[in-house]
Amino acid sequence: MIPFTGKCHMRQLVKNKPQPVGLKNFVVTTSEGLMVDFEIYFGNNPALLHPLGRGPGVVLRLSQSIPPGSCIFFDRLFTTIPLLEELKNRGYHGTGTIMANRVPNRQQLSFKEDKKMSRGEVDQRISDDIVLVKWKDSKAVLVASNCTGGTGIDKVQRYEKKEKHYVDVDAPKIVTSYNAFMGGVDVLDQSMEYYRTFMMTRKWTLKVILHFIDLAIVNSWRQYRNEMLANNTPKSFRFEVAETVLNTPSRERHESSPEVEPQEQPLVRYRPANDPSVGKRYDGFDHFPIFDDLKAPRTCRLEKCKSRSKLRCRKCDIYLCLNRDKDCFYIYYNK
Ligand SMILES: [Zn+2]
Ligand SMILES: [Zn+2]
């Protein structure tokens, strides 16, 4: 959900979400929570109507962003039998919980009644290449798939109120893998709430832009973390991104104002600026030199250079040599 409580014809209310009111955004993520594609819910937009229905239409459109052969998991809002068949035709594996009223020929399939099933019991039917598994936990759930069946049995832990301890309950593999792989969306939702950018605004467009900036940061952080798992991830990834993207020195410069007499100006001790982050240093953008009118030149920032310079990078606020003999400016930003 993109939180927004102001006026907008696309606003929705979805209960059980950390941000229940706002614009609905359908996402496809990897099982670990990396977003691959999205689609904002537009209400009854005739252009987005799909012969298989609204939910299946979203799944089929978003599935175009993932390679065939992938296993896609979706919840009961989306699952229909025709959707699973269409995914199979397109070369995708699909699994999802399904509402009982969306199962055709329910009578012929004749699942066991909920009441007659004991906890952990599995009832499986196959109809036209689609596997339907009914499993009783505290309530009965129905899972449909075009790739896996309910033959493998795992154990899940459930708290038994009467006996006041955890017990192992049999669960078909299809249910345990559904739970494991569906988690990606929750992981993404959760990471979004950690550092959501807040702005008081009545413009839903602005909220959407902010949401997607946050999403881009969360997503890039996840990819970055995957690459860096062996090393230590910097704790302030968001800060580092901001520092790199900002096109100004990381602190204010004490400029001496010309109106005040030099004697009256407070004596500010020069403190060298911090090194720019690696991202900022090599972004190849806007590092322009300016010549400072200084009494004494300042130490060149290039590693191993012992010279001094009056030439400063406007963006990073650091001094680097640039003269007939030395081009530390170029070397610093390119090597
Ligand atoms: Zn610079
Ligand atoms: Zn130098």
C-alpha cells in the first residue's frame, strides 16, 4: 500500500495492512523480498480488464517480467483455475491458495467436509493437470497448483492451547513451500515501513513519487546486501545514498563576507572536509574546480600526494593539485 488519506479516485482500504488506507500497489517479489515489478491498482480501468478476471490479469501482466520456468506464488485474491492453466501454457509454475467457490466441479471433486477432517489431515484431488490440496490446520485451507502436489509431508509447529505447548502438525510440502515463498512480499512491506519518508501533502502524486524513491532505496539495499554478504554492510546505507546523490558539499562553507572588515571577522580554524563517499567520488558528475583566494595553499587530498593546492572541488569541498606538472584532480576522480 502507498499510504495516502487525501482525495484520490484510486484510494482503497485494505485491512490487515500496516498502512490500510492508500493506493494499492501490486508487486511481484523474489522470495527474499526483492521487488521485480509492480502495478498500481487503477480501479475499474477498462484498458486493464482481462478475460480471466481482474486478479488473474494482474498476475499475468506482472509475470511477463520474470523468466518462464519460474515458480510464482499468489494468494486467494488472485487464484483461479483458468489462471493456473494459462500460466502453464506460458511455461510458468503457479501455486496459490484458492477460495472454495472458485473451484469448478466442487461436487464431483467431493473434498472431505471441514468438520470431518482432523488437524494435519490432507485431502488431494487432481483435475485436468491442476492439483488441489485441502489441508486442515486450525481451519481448512485449499491450495491449487499446476506443478506440485500434496504428496510430500513436512512438519509445522503449532501451539496447543489446551496442552500449553507446541506440537508438530503434518503439513503437505505444497503448503510449507507456499508459506516460505509467499513471505517475500511481507519482507518488502516491512522493510518499507522501517524508514518511510513522510511528507504532509494532499497530493497523491507526491506520495507515489516518495513511495517509489523509498522502494528504490530498499530494493537497491537488498541487492547491495546480497553482493556484500561476505563483507560488513555499512549500517547507514540510506545515508550513504543521500550523500552520493546530493550535489553539494556535505557541510556549509564559512565564506567571509566582503562587507565586514577583515579584522572584525571571527577567526574560524580551517577544518578539512571529510572524504567524499566512494559513490560520490566516482559518479563522474559535477566535480568542477574553483580557485580559492587563500594565503596558504591546502594539502592535496590525493592519496600519497604531498603537495598543496589552492584549487578546490566545488562539490566535495576538498583541495587537489591542478597545474602544469600535476593533475591530481583528474587522477583523484578517475582512478
Ligand atoms: Zn569532487
Ligand atoms: Zn596533488
